[in-house]
Amino acid sequence: MRCVVQRVREASVTIGGKRFSSIGSGLMVLAGISREDTPQDLAWMSRKLSNLRIFEDDEGRMNRSVKECGGELLVVSQFTLYADASRGNRPGFSESAPSGVAQPLFECFVELLRRESGVTVETGSFGADMQVSLINDGPVTIILESPKK
């Protein structure tokens, strides 16, 4: 599993010109699920995101997690995180899990995040054409990948 994590002041998803979901301060997470991902990968990523210390403490150091500071999460499924553009100019997506596999894994991941973090977790709509807006705080952007087997 691969995630692009951005610390945000706010973030939202719009679908068909209507706001679908939004959060205030917290984490915007673009989540990619590969063909190889298992429930263990989802659990690992859920723990990592819930406890990732990228929010400032009273001394200005990145030392607090989203659950410690009472932030929120906006999680959007993004199969393009597994794009392979190493040959030619058109990316291939053979490493991405097919939607029939990825959707239930994504839904499981969101539920794990809700339980692990204890904070509000909003999502986009799986497979929809979405417009994502955010105000990156810092900016802080981190790429996480579950451990290789």
C-alpha cells in the first residue's frame, strides 16, 4: 500500500460540482492499493497514519499525531499512485489492484483508520471523478509505503 500524506489546514472533495466531503485541520491521504496488498498492509498503514508525529507541539517541533491533536482525516482512493511511467510516455497501471479487489480493501482501510485513530475520517467516492482541494500546512508532504514482504 502506498499513501501520499499531506498535513492540511483544510481539505475537501467535490463531485459533479457539489461538495462531497471536507475536513478542517488534519491529514489529506491519497491511498493507493496494489495487487499484492493484504489486510496486514492495511493495518500497518492505519497504525502508521494514526501515530505519525507530524503536527507541532508547544515547542514547534513535529512531535504530535493526528489523534493527539484532535485533527481529522480525508482519505481518497487513488490507483494512479501505482503508475509505471518508466517506459514510454503513457503510464501503465498493472501494479494497481483492480477495482473489484481495491474497493473492499479501501473500505476496510477506512474502517481500520476510524478505529485506530479515533478521529473523524471522511472519504471521497471510490472510482468517481473527484476534484480535491486542500490548503497544505507547512507544507508537509510524506510518502508512505507498507513494508515489502
